[in-house]
Amino acid sequence: MLTRDFDQATVVEAAAGDQGAWSRLVDHYARLVWAVTRSFRLTDSDAADVSQMVWLRLLEHIDRVDPARVGAWLVVTTRRECLRVLAFRKRVLLTYESTAFEGVAGDQPEPDAGLLAGERADDVRRALESLPDRWQQLLGMLMADPPAPYAEISATIGIPIGSIGPIRGRCLDKLRLLLAS
């Protein structure tokens, strides 16, 4: 009975915002939560994720949890989180064969994808050429691989560093408008 009174007092104190009580609560029940996750044969990383989620759920609902039943609440919540993780894992298709998806519809690009990409690239080039020279130069330096540092762009084009972002935004807005028409 002493441990149940301890649990109740600790839960009430943790619900009131006592960090020490929260730490005692976690220390007291961490092994129980971990044992439940391990009974579902989860990987260590999944078990750790479930454990974190259970403690987050307790934090979110601590004011609604019956202090006398916190251990049972943790077990039920841990089981539910484990089942959620396992259900998600069932939706993932794992394969070790590198040829498993060859010939599957959607694996190959559409026959006219190259043609459409070329036309789109031409549209973008024409839209870029209609922008002012400084904007073209700015976008070219920003889109380079790797992009030029703002200090270099500022020195080359002659604009303050703080203006580069806003000008880039206006350039991209204008490009979107040109490409939409």
C-alpha cells in the first residue's frame, strides 16, 4: 500500500508541474514501459520511440489519469503505441532484391517525359531572359552549385546583403507570373 500512496502523491505532484516528481515517476516506471515494448519484439529504436511517445502521452494527459492507476494506464498506452508501430511496419514492403521493382508500372518515366521537361526548360529560360539583367545575374549566382555566398553576390552585383533575400523573392514571384501566363 505504501507504493500506491507514493504513486498517487507523485502523479499529483507531477501534474502540478513538479519536475522532481516527474523524474521520480519516469524512474519508477521506465523499466515497466521498456519491458512492454520488448514483449512486442520491437527493435531498440522502435522501442525507444514508443517509450518517448508513451511519456509524451502521459505528459499530455496527466491531469486526466487516475493517480492510483498510472501503472495500468502506462501499460495500456504502451501496448497501443506498440501496436501502432507494428501496424505501420506491415505497410512497409521490404525487399532485398535489386531487381524486385523492374518492369513495374510507374517505375519507368513516361515516354514523353523528356520532351515535356525540355519544353519546360525552354519556358523557364525564356522567362529568365525577360527579367532585368541584375535579377538574372542574382538568380544565376544563387542557383549555382554550390550557390555563391551572399557576400560575393553583394560585391559582384552591388546590392546590400540584406536586400538579396527580398530581391530573390520578387524575382521568383515574377518568374512564377511569367510561367503561369
